[in-house]
Amino acid sequence: MSGIADTNTIDLVAQDADGTYLLVMVESRPWGSDAAQATQLQNKINTYAGYALDGLLAEHYPETVGQPVAIRLHCVDTPTGEFADIAAQAADQLATYAIAFRVNPENSPESAHETPR
């Protein structure tokens, strides 16, 4: 997978058991391990939002039209500090477009959870 450092690539498109289409981004580095990481995360989220909102998801996957969409951040650990702030801001902004933003840290007992706002 490309990861958030490759800000212009959609890492994975999948469908959840409940029918939600997932745009999954992967971050395999610990938070704060790269000075550019926060900017990369913001840019990656913007790429994913644009992919869904500008119609490219529907163009590439016509079966997604009219279906729920979520962006999932799969990461090593729970985002903290500025990374948590970026995730919370993304969740707030995307919710206005009926797109959920979920964080799925490997260290979490839950498989995925909604980002708190």
C-alpha cells in the first residue's frame, strides 16, 4: 500500500459488512516520525474527499452511487496531538457531506471507531 506519504493515491477501496463503501488510507509509521507527516495526512484526506465528492469514486465504481461512503485511516496507533486534531477536523467537515471519517488504529481493541468530534 502507498500510505499517506503518497498523497495523490487512493490506497484501497473496499466494502464493509454493512454495505458502506470504504476509502482506506494506510499509515504504517508512528505519529510524529516525519516532520512532513501532518501535512501529508491533511493532503491525503483532501485527496480522498475529492475522490468521493468530485464523482471519481462513482465513475470508477458505479455500484457506489447512492451508497454510504466512509474514509478510514488505518494506522499503527491512535493519533494524538496535531494528528488527532486533523482527524477530528476531517470528521467534522466530511460529516456535512454524509461521509464518515473513521480511525482504525492497530493498538485499539475495536476494529474501527468513529473519530470523536
